[in-house]
Amino acid sequence: MSSAQSGDVSTVKYLLDHGGDLTKSDAKGRTVLHHAACIGSCTVTEFLLSKGVAVDIDCGRGTPLHQAATNEQDKTVKILLEHHADGGADVNRGSSLPMTPLVFTTGWGGYTNFVKFLSKAGADPNIPDAYGNLPIELAAKRDCMEEVEMLFPLTSPIPTIPNWSIDGIISHAKFESAKPLDRRQLEQTKATLKAHADHLFSLKDYKVASKAYGVSIDVAPSATLYANRSLCKLLLDDGEGALSDALRCRMLRPNWVKACYRQAAAHKLLKEYKQACDALLDA
């Protein structure tokens, strides 16, 4: 696995020549192809596919395509999509994750290139998320005109949107987003989003978990969510981000021990040892 993570194709070839199993997964359900794809190692990814490794292999953490997309590795995403016809990669498959790659990329933002790749590869834009929203609606809620324009000719008209045009879809999305959720809907949404983020964290997908906690915070900010996202950023070596979330957490719950610990850990990562000690004393 380490050879794939380092992009060392010669070592991968050596292991294969000496009986190595390229389909074996590690304790986290990731194969050599998953590792190569999610770090952007084009040479290892191409080599593995040339040796017949299934492009859609899934051992419990999603396909290599999903891993590459969530880690913003557009080069390996392109390679995997180019092997779709021969390898049978299913770009509509959410696998062990509760959403399709197209729902993920349009829902969380920052993945416009992947929306383009997925659309060209035949991803179905008419598969909704858990709440019944199509990818074009998710892109419209983020006011991403470019993604809406890409998806518009591929998406079947939605009966609840009277003005079926690019401007009409965005206007409708803004109108719907402005509606307040009732208490029951809000609690259900909060619970679902947090559970999804917690699941990603348990899989050690800290980057994606951080984004998921961010979505939860947008719906209903809480000290717990800020503390959890701060921990994700600590594990990603993002000291500034971890500190920002820890301070927000302390604003909401000033005397919470966990908030103090998160702040101290962030200061320590930033080598601000005096501030770290002060935060620990507050705990």
C-alpha cells in the first residue's frame, strides 16, 4: 500500500511479479488502486488498470473513482473515467457511501471539473439525493451557474419548477432555500447530516468529513459540530482552520472542556505553546 501512496510504480511491479495480490484491501477497505487514485498517482493507476484490476472495485469505502473525486485528484479521475467503457466503472454508484458521485460533487461545491468529467462519462443527473434533490437543484442552491448550464440539457424537467430554464431553476432554488424548515424537518436534517459526517470520520476520511460537518454547520451550527470539524482539521494538519473552529466552539460553550482541548491542540500545532497552555488551564 505504501508503494502506491508514494507513487512508486517500480515497487508495485516488483510486488506483482513476486505474487502480490493487487485486489487485497487494507484494514480500512482500500486496495492499491484506491490508494493510487486518491493521491493522484497517474503512473500507478494506469499500471494497475493495465493489469486488469477492476476499475470499480469496492471493499467497503467506495470505488476508486469516488475516492479520487473526494480527494480532488482530477488527473486520476480522468484516467478512471477513460477506462469506463472497458472496465465498466459505474459513475452512478454511491457504493458504501449514501450518495452518487454526481450528488456529492454538486452538493458540496468546489468540484466543477468533476461534474464535467462525470457528465461526459454518462453519470445520470436524474438520480436524487436522500432528500429528493437532483444534482442540478443542488448546484442551483449553491448559485453555481456553470454546473447548472452543464446539467440542464441532461436533466429531465422537474414538474415543481414552472420555469424550466437555467435562470428559472436558480430562482426556484433560491426561493426554496429561503423557506424556513419546520422543527421536525430541521431535527431530521441535522441528525442525518451529522450521522453522515460521523460515518465519514469513522472511516478516517477526514477531508470529506470536514466538508460534511461544514454542511451540518450551515444548517444548524453547534459547539459539537465545530469541535468535530476542528478535530478533522487537526488531523489534516490545518492549524489555522482547527483554531478557527475551536474558537467558534468556545464562543458557543465557553467553559466546555472539549472546546478548550481543541483550542490547545490547535495552538500546539501552530507552535503557539503559551496560548496552548492558557487554553489547557481554562479546561
